[in-house]
Amino acid sequence: MSRRVHVRVPASTSNIGGGFDCVGIAVDRWLSVAVTLDLSRDDVCITREGTLCELDATPDDDRIIVGFRAACRHAGARAPRRLRVRARSAIPIARGLGSSAAASVAGAVAANALLDLALDDQAIAGIAAAVEGHPDNVAPAVFGGATLALSASGSKALTVRPLTVSTELALILAVPDFPVETTRARALLPSTVSHPIASRAAALGAALIHGLATGDAGLLAAALDDVLHVPYRRQLVRGFDAVVSAARGAGAYGATLSGSGSTIAAVAPRTFAVAVCHAMRSAWRDVGVDAQAFESRTPARGYALRTRSHSLLKRSPLMPVTLHLPTVLAKLADGKAIETRGSTVGEAVADVAARYPSLAPRLRDDTGKPYPFVTFYLNDEDIRFHGGFEARLADGDELTVVPAIAGG
């Protein structure tokens, strides 16, 4: 028997204006890591997919393994070397969206589950923050939502609190086609700042917290005009001033670097989100930079974990899951969300098909196989990357059906 854990960790944006090194917000881009304790091996093997294909780090230097071993050290356990790791990410690398923090968290969570280390989320956050050197991206990756993370002076203890964000606000992220290395960006920061700048920074931090909670336009406009890091790092981001100006012109309260860049984050009234996305992307195009821009749905939770042991003699139990349907298919059932059960995606789909005969031919073919033009997502991930209809389910999983063609 071998044991395997699967961890999903969200991206994050940090250094939001006055929230330098302490405020972070989870972002709807994900890192998925499967770690197997493989007794047939005597080393660590990592397979990288998605944006991780850009990395050439050795296993010992990979943040997933660094986080894994840090959790083991914290718990006083020996880290096994017989590991098989498969990692797939949709988080852009070196773009200020917490790809490194997500990897550190994924490794620590995987070690905790695989080796029964009995670490709580507070400990996981502290371990990953120690690996990263700062907690702002780690906290939302662990706890989800928007967070305030504070390390006590002279102590490794980490305090994390959730922050309220008004539902009227939209977070827009514009991601250019060039990276900014965090180490280079850190090197540009001065070792000290004057008392007036420190006083201004404290005021902006307070303005950010209250502005996010209330949607106060004046506070957010001020809070997003950072004084601690953007003045020194903007030189690394070609077109920064033009993109920020375009965001404001399209209705955003302001815009600033996400992390150390190169992504630029804007906060706007939700009704202006589409216009702000278009304006930021166009401004970058005008200076010869290709970029994508999107409004981020903030995940309410941080990492998600599934654990399973493989055995040919044991059948997995039926798990309660929710199947989400698009509007065009919901009319053939009782609504857009159907509660179902199954040990695999195929079994859950079969259960729904049996209960709603008119819906059945829209979900699978006559032999019970998935259509090539209908995509199923398991917790926001295409099931084709996890075994298709044979993908295993855990309690509380969510399935989403996306037809390739409207009405199809």
C-alpha cells in the first residue's frame, strides 16, 4: 500500500498599498500538488506542469520540498526521501502573485497530512512564513480571503486575522509577460526611512483596512498610493505609471504593485471591473507589453486537502459532493446545484444521470463515457488531469459542468 495526499493552494496578492508585508488577499489561481510516499524509490522525484515548467530548481531547492522538510523539522520528525511529487500550477511565476508562498504552504500541508504531524493551520502558516521570510502571501494561502498577518517583535509567533472586504469592491490583476525577481526587488528597498515617511505609511495602513471594509473611495485612493516600496520598485516594471493611470481613468480607486511585481493590482467599484481590465491591458499594449487582466474572485478558504491510501482490496466509500450546472442545463434538473454521491466523478455523474433522465445525455454518452466537448472541473481543476471519470472524490468536493458550446 502507498499513501498519497493532494493539496490545492490559492495564489495571493500582497503589499496592497499601505499593507506592505502584512496584508494579503487570496486569488483564484491555483497550485495543485500530489505527494506520494513511494517505497519503491530512494530519492525525491518531481514532475512539474503548467507555469511550473519555467522552473529548473533541483528537488532540494524546490519550495514544495523546502516547505515539506521545514514542517518535519518543526514537528521533530525525519523527512522521508522516498517521495514522488506531481505539481501543476496556474499561478504565474515571479509575477507577484505568491507562487513561492503557495509552494511552501503546499509542502508543509502535504508533510503534515502524509506523516500525521498533528500541526494546526496556525503552525502551518508560521512554518511557511519562516521559509518565505514574510507572512503576507502565506496567510491568505492558508486561511483564504483577505488577511492581516503580524509577527510579534522578537518572536517567531505569527498572528493572523481575517479582514473584511466590501462586496461592492472588485480586485483586478493585470499580469504582464515579464517577471520581476523578488530578490532583486528586495535589494532596492532602503534599510531605513525617515520619520515622516514612517508616519505616512502607518496612516495608509489604517486607511487601507477601513477602506477595504467600507469601500470608502477617498481612503482607498490614498491607501493605494504606497510610500514604502513602490517608489523604489516601479523602475522594474515597464509601463507602471501608464497602467496605473489607465486603471484610475477607467474608474479604479487606485492601483499598485502586487507583491514586488510585475503584476499590477487595482481596486475598483465592481461595476467598473470590466472597463478597468480593458484599460490596464490596453495601456500595457501601447508600450509594447503583452498582458492579461482579470477580476479575481477571492476564495473564501485557503488550501484544500485530500488524503487517500491506495489498496486493490478496499473500495472507496461514497462521498457527498455538489454538482454545479450552467443555466442551460439547470432547467433539466432541480436547479444549478445538485447534491450527489460517489467514490469517483463517474459514479457521481451516473447518480445524477439516473435521477434526471433528460439531463443524462447532456452529461455523458450512451456508454457512460465523458463527451470530449463537455468539461468537468473538480474543485476548479479539469478532471482530465486527474484520471477523468475515474478521479476520486472526497467529502465536500465540488464538480462543475462546462459545455464547450452554449446549449451543447
